[in-house]
Amino acid sequence: MFGKKSDEEKAAAKRQRQITTAAAAAGVTVMGGKVRMPNQPAIPIEGAKVTIELGETARKRITATRVAFIGIFALWAKKDMSQLFITIEHGGGDGAEEGVVLVPVPARKEAQARVFATMVNGEATGITKAE
């Protein structure tokens, strides 16, 4: 704990700092390795999946998880169509909490949101568009 850090520990700490910085640029709060947004559950960022949706698509998609967190009022919850929505999902496992965090992001932060999603997912992330 107080000795020298291994190369793996240093690399993990550096990656965590990079993700935290990218998250802040996109308007997402990551503290202590967890995504923390007001009135939403804190979920671990490690092992999470990040998707970016247009407001129109997000409005059409009312998931069972969203209904579980918001309740029956999820059916009437309105979303601003001029925004993007970052959805951060963690399926649990390895003792981690399961949960979903939905973060509205102004359209002008699209590039930062994509960088954040790419860093978390480990691959490029596009925007889900309505069909």
C-alpha cells in the first residue's frame, strides 16, 4: 500500500485520471472510480458500457431499467430534443453494483462525449440515430 507501485498500478491510475478528465469535459462526474450524478445511483466506471443517443432516440427508448429507477413516471418524463444523452450502464458482476446513469449533454459537447465513451468502452462510439 505504501510501497512502490507496480507498472500495472501506475498504468491503471493513469487511465483512471484520463477517464476522469474526459468525463469532466463531457459533463459527467467521476469520483473514486464511480460515476456520480445527482439523484442517480453511483456506479463503477470500470466495466461499464457507455452509449450516446440523440434526444429523439432516447425519448423513444424507455427501458425497463429506466422505469425501475424513475418508476411509472418514466413514461411521462420529458427529454430535451436538442441534447444528447450519455447512458452509462454497468451490469454488475465482480461484486460491483448494477445500475444505469443517464446524463443529458448539450449538443456542443458531442466531441467530448465521444472521447469519454471511447475511453470507457475501449472502442470508437458513434451516436445512435432514430431509424
